[in-house]
Amino acid sequence: MAVRVFHTGRVEVVVPARTPPRAIESFLARHRTWIERKREEARLKAVPPVPFPPQRIELAACGELWRLHLAGGPGRARVAPGGGGLLVLCGDAGDRRAVREALRCWLMQRARQILSPWLSECARELGFEYRRVAVRRQRTRWGSCSTRGTISLNCCLLFQPAAVVRYLMIHELAHTRHMNHSRQFWQCVAQHCPQYRRLDQQLLEGWRVVPSWVSGEQGG
């Protein structure tokens, strides 16, 4: 059994199938102090809620600022980039779920356009090789590297500072040589990113700047 407290304060408990309710209650009772402490930490670090749909979307990783324009019109909500940093939302803006999904779709497309070539450039610069890259929207992981050489990157990285994103890429590229977190792995990371400790800590706090419509906690 496992328990996780998200940055929003939401608690998730994962248990094997057919686990007796009494065993789950006992597990939660043993970890209640830890859960409450983590929820309090999340409350203290929580950012104020923002209006939805958002008026602006800032992608710190690439220095982009997009202004959302509600164009209206018939049909399901859909998003398309316009000129001058304008993001046009057409269709029914009152359907919050559809708007959220349209924004997420746009974000995934933008993440593929930015993160994939960035990783390729970073690997070529530092002498790493990987097989392929996948961009996903994950709730708890910023990135991963499979034993087959596939590097997965979270689209939410677009909301992080460029230096933090580059560190994460170096971290995952180092896993193509060391599929662990051994001393050799961290030496490899430090060789290419001497400030990795500070950037890793900054990444741990990075969920605070990810809009709620991306994480799914709010916005529909």
C-alpha cells in the first residue's frame, strides 16, 4: 500500500486489489500524522486561485507569453494560435471541460514543438544518445528514461525556468548510461550541470507554478 499527498493537498491511496477495508483503515491510521503534515505544507505553499479560462499563459521555459482571446462562435471549444502571442479560443467558452481539454491539447502540441528539438540539441551538444522522445502530461513525474532509451518529458516543464528544464534533460540523458541514482550517475549529471542540486530542489517545488487547468485539480 502507498499514500501520496499532492501539491494541492489531495490525498491518494493506492492499495492492491481485494485489500480488506480494515487493513486500509489501519494503514491510514499509522500514517495520519505524516499525511496531515504534508497537507498543511501544501496549504501553506498553495498559490491563489486564478480565473478560468485564464487571461494569459506564460511559458517560462521558452520565454513565451500568450494572451487568450475568447472569440466565441458555435461548436465545441477549440484553441488556435494567432499572431502576436494571441491564443484564440473559439466555440462555447462556457463548457469548462471542453475548454480545459482544448488548452491541454494546445499545450501538448507546443511542448512537442519545443521540448523534442531541445532534447535533441542537448544530447548532441553533450555527447549523449537516446532512441526516441515522448511528451506526456503526468501528475507526479517530470521525466523518465526507459531501458530501451525512450526519454519521456512532462509538458508541464514549459512552465519551469529554462535552466531547470535543461537540468531535467541532462538528468534523463544521464540515465541512458546509468539506469540508477548511483554515485556514478550523479557524477555524470554534475559533469554537465554543476548546479544540479539547486535546480533539482527548484524542480521539486515546480508544481506550484503549473496552472490548475493543466493538472486537472480545477478548471472544469
